[in-house]
Amino acid sequence: MATTSSYLPGTHPATRPDHLPGTDGQGSTFRRRLTRTRAWIHRHPRLRTPYRILVGAAGLTVIVLGLILVPLPGPGWLIVFVGVAVLGTEFPAAHRITVSVRRLAHRVRQWWRARRDRQSTQSTGAEAA
């Protein structure tokens, strides 16, 4: 049986057991059902291609919507990155982009917090003097 998915069996981001957070909490039932459904689709070669086409169309639609909203006030780029994340559920290249963007966003958030903390300590030090 040939697979059209470029992920090795058991390595798909959404079907790996370590991908899902703990089994308790809100949304875990939905995630388990989604994982089982995606695993079922990937076991049936005739459903895999239409599913990937559907995910691709949905992701591209969200990306195009986000690009239309970029010049307008609001979360245009955020919507673009959500579209890339949707594509990343089935396409490894988009998944790598999503991981890179998340890593960059984490670094920027850490930098911003450190900067804010430095400024707040400087301002309290100036008030004390």
C-alpha cells in the first residue's frame, strides 16, 4: 500500500501520542476524536487525497483572507499564520514554517518581557533616588 502522505507512519504531528497535551482538560475529547478521525483517514488511501485537497483549499482560503486583511486595521498577519498552521496539519513544509514562526514569536515575546522588566526596574530605581 503506497502512501501519499510525506510523513512516516506514526510521525504525523496530529497523530503522535506526544503531540496531545494531557488527557484531562477542556477540549481533550475533541482532540482525541480528531486524532482518531485523522488516523482513520490516513489508513484509507482513497480518502487521503481528497482530505489533503480539502485541507489545502481551506488553508489557502484562510491565507488569502488574511492577505486581503493585511492593509486593514486588525489581525491580518495573524490570520495568514493561522492559514499556514492549517496547511501544516497535512504538509511538512507548512508545518516547518509554522514551527519557525512560533519559535520566532516566542523569542520576540521573551525579548519584550525582558525589555519591559528592565524599563520597570530602571524607573523604580530612578524614583527611589
